[in-house]
Amino acid sequence: MTVKKALITGITGQDGSYLTELLLQKNYQVHGIVRRASTFNTQRIDHLYQDPHDKEIQLFTHYGDLSDSTRLVSLLEQVQPDEIYHLAAQSHVRVSFDEPEFTGNTTGLGTIRLLEAIRTVGLPCRFYQASSSEMFGAAPPPQHEDTPFHPRSPYGVAKVYAYWATRNYREAYGMYAVNGILFNHESPRRGPTFVTRKIATAAARIKTGLQDSVYLGNLDARRDWGYAAEYVEAMWLMLQQEQPDDYVIATGTSYSVRDFAEHCFAHVGLDWRDHVRFDERYLRPSEVEDLVGDASKAHRMLGWKPTTHTPELARLMVDAELKPLLRSSIPGTPQRASLAPTAG
């Protein structure tokens, strides 16, 4: 039986790690692009490490960067993937206001470099673009596939560019290219500066006496938060359809940052109001007030439905933060091997 090959940009991120697990379970050969750094940055996939000398190895990593078109072309020629999942980006919305040019170069132009590399190589693969609910911005909820975009950040603007680049290459060159418009999706693997992980971490640390308070920005912003481990299933399903199309992936529910904090702190028997402090440095120059997705098309066409909603997600994330804090340290615990690139 021929084994499918998948190439994942952003494999070391939250979504990349969950998607890698899913594809390995489905017997894919998985290749991931890792940016070169002086320190190891593969923590989220280190548990999937496979000895590169093993003849049965199914996971390979390669150094590469979305700013290097030549490298992208050479990797595609080398790997010859059947499916490409383009997840890499500068994905922190607040940071995009501080680094708008870098965000545009990676999140926006990085996508068209990859699409052009596919076209240049003549690769008959299927392409997934990680689009974002931040493209909708100020558009009134609920937002669906036909809702006009009104981005309110450099990140949202860059994602709109990438979205239309994907649509254009599909229409102009007949490429199998899809946009997955994923609403906020979180997990214990979320970056520590993202608000959900920041709150969950604070609740656990405050409960165990390691800190006393946490500083947040706009508590009134409302988001549709789902579980990242479930959302990667939708990514895969999009590339298994007969025809390429674009899909919103969301839970259809809306909670405020205040609500998320209340759920996290209540889970450990604390009142969030005793520990949450305001800091204007975390406010955005232009805010997105309410994002809630209508994923009925994905339900109908892909058979995908979420099972984890915000209250359960908050508890899940707090439990993950509590576990290592409550566990007694065991001297001599072996360190996990780090997944440095094995090829390319």
C-alpha cells in the first residue's frame, strides 16, 4: 500500500503538533519545516521523536523558512508531498501591531511563496491554507464563509492576503487549494503569551502559591474558543473531499475573556476578581469585539462537529498546568530527546 506524504509548515506550533499526531495515526509519512535557531524549538513534537536510523521512520524534519523561495522549491522537489498543510505564520495578533512588516512578510507573502513554489515544481498536491477568524474583524457575528472581511490588525490583513492568494491559485491554475477559516482554538500546547494559556497558567500558579495575580487587557472581547486537537481533524477532512472549497471551523458559541478567566479560576476554587489586574499595554490599537463562527457548512459537507466547548476547554487547560506543579519531582528523570531535523 502506498503511504501518503504530508508536508507541514509550522510543525513545531500548537496545531502542527496535533496534526502530526493525527497524520501519523493515519499512517502518513510526515515531513515538517523547522526554522533554524540556536536553541531547540521542537518541544511540542519531541514526544513523537523517531530515531533517524530506524528504517521504519515516518517523521522527518527539515530546516527551511517562508522567506526563502529557493529553499521551498528544493524541499518540494525533494519530498514530493501529496498534501501540504500551511500552518506557519507570525500568529500573535497583538505582536502584529509591533511588527507589521514582519507579519506581512511571513503570514502574507510566505503563503504566496509556497503556492508559487508548488506551481513552479508542478506538484500535483493538495494545499491547505490556515486562514483565521481575525479576517472578519469588525464584521457582525455570526460569521460564515460569505461574511465580508473587515480585518482589524496587521495579522488579520496578512491573513486576508493569504486567503485570496489561495483562492486565486485555485481559480487561475486549477490547484487543489483550500482555506480553513478556523476560529480561536486553544489547548495546553498554546503559546504562553496567548490569553487563554496565560489565564490557565496563572490560575494554576496562584492556586499553588507561586504567584498572586495576572495582568490582562480587554476583558470584554468575546471569542469562539474551541479545542485545537479537534480542529486539526477538520483540516485533514478538507483535503479528502472531491473538490476544493473553503470552510469555517468553529463551535458557534461566544464567551468573553472575563468568562474564560471565571471558568479557569472557579475550577481551582478561586474568585478571578481577587487576582486579575488590568494593564493597558495589552490593549490593541483597534479591537475585535465579537467573533462567533457558523460552521454549518463544515457540519454538512465534512461531517465535522466540535465536542469541546469553552467551559470544558478552560478546565482542561488548567488541569494541564496543575499537573506538573502538583507532581513531586523525581531525581534522575531522563530528558526527552529533541527532534532536530533529520533530512534536508
